[in-house]
Amino acid sequence: EVQLQESGPGLVKPSQSLSLTCSVTGYSITSNYWGWIRKFPGNKMEWMGYISYSGSTSYNPSLKSRISITRDTSKNQFFLQLNSVTTEDTATYYCARSLIRGTFDYWGQGVMVTVSS
Amino acid sequence: DIQMTQSPASLSASLEEIVTITCQASQDIGNWLAWYQQKPGKSPQLLIYGATSLADGVPSRFSGSRSGTQYSLKISRLQVEDIGIYYCLQAYSAPWTFGGGTKLELK
């Protein structure tokens, strides 16, 4: 069975970097697409970006140059780094598998990240 | 960016009632539309992909349809376990964008 699990700090200070790990079991991240999605307080959802089976990436332009998604195929993990965070980045962050564009069929349980001093 | 206008924002319905949620795309997105359900305290779950295809394990009371740039999710007979927030997601072009969500409650 495919399982994804996010991990990382639940509290980040403004201007610092947010770093999250998504550990995948039951399926290789060298196949398909692997994305990050976040849900803000108030229920708005935002697609942040993905890393493909080949290692190519696609990012939401709204995140400009702050975002980076990388991977470690030896550990079957992929990572999110979001730089220069503000309180507006407070959200629950999810990692998910995408078989085809926009079709996220497996999700992690989500990790709540608060940006606060 | 493609805007997805989802309605209604909230909905109260009775058991066994037919429920319809819609998403209006700001431009043509073909069939690159998925629907997700998020139950309280849980991760989102894929219901419909390709605008009309039912995801594995999803009850047949859920269905998706398309009319031009308007997409609909229909629940034919509302059950208690269907309570939650529903989102559409377009993946025709990046950035992929979600609708604002519909909070479905029991009347």
C-alpha cells in the first residue's frame, strides 16, 4: 500500500526557512509526480508544486523564488523548502502522489506549520 | 492563472437528498478537473478525476459532469459520511488552482 508521511517542525520564525520531508513507502518516487499542497486557516487550498519521476520540478509562481522541491531517491523521500516565511505561510502542509495532472490519489496526513515569533 | 469559482460556499442538506456542487472555470480547461472530499481531521480524498471518472473505492452515488466550462459534482443520496468540505482542482495549466471549497453539513 502506498503511504506518505510528512515530517518537520511545527513552528517556524518569520524570515526563516520552512523545511518539510515527505517519506514514501510502497511506491517508488522515481515514478509519477509528487506534490506539495497546503491548506490555510479558513479552508483555502493552494497547490505549491511538484517534482516528477525524472526530478524535474514545477512551482506555483505565487511562491516566486522562495520554493524548492528536491528528492533523495535512495531514501524514497522528497522535500519542501520555503524560504523567507511570513505569518501568511501558516498552514497545514500535505504531500501527495499525482498519477496524472491534478489527480492526487494518495496523501500524507498533513503537518500543521505555524509561522510566529 | 485560471480561476475556479466554486458554489455554494456552504450547503446544508438532509439525508438521502440530492446534492450538487459546481465549479466555473475562467477559461477552457477541457476535462482537467478533479473533485476532492475532506472530512474533518482527515486528508483530502480523490473522488472524481478527468471531470467524470470515479476514483477507485468511491461510492457510485458520487458523479461528475461537465457543461462547457462549468463542472458539477453530484451526490445522489446524501449519507452521514459525506459530511465535509469539497474542492475542485483544475490541472489544465500551471499553476493548478483549487476552488474555494464547499462546506457540506447535515440539516
